[in-house]
Amino acid sequence: MNQFQKRTVYISIVALAFFLTLSILTQHWGFFLWSLLPVFIVLMTAFSPKKRQKK
């Protein structure tokens, strides 16, 4: 795992923890549930293989 991927995982965990805390405090679980899809999309793009360009 390279530095970019590690940073992406850390930021995703912090974002999910923030929305989980917000959802627990407000009792509106939509905050947490609507944050799951964007976080997983970001993680998928961070770990997707790159196409190599031919020289």
C-alpha cells in the first residue's frame, strides 16, 4: 500500500467516524448512511489499478 492509499484510508475512517458521531448525537441515521457510499467510492478509486501508458 503506497502513501496515497494509506492517507485515503485514514481520511475515510475519520469521515465515517465523524458522521457516525453526528448520527448518534442527532439520532438521524441518514447522515451516516448517506456517507457510506461516497466513502466506499473514494476507497474503490484509490485501490483500483492504473492503466499504464505505452511509450
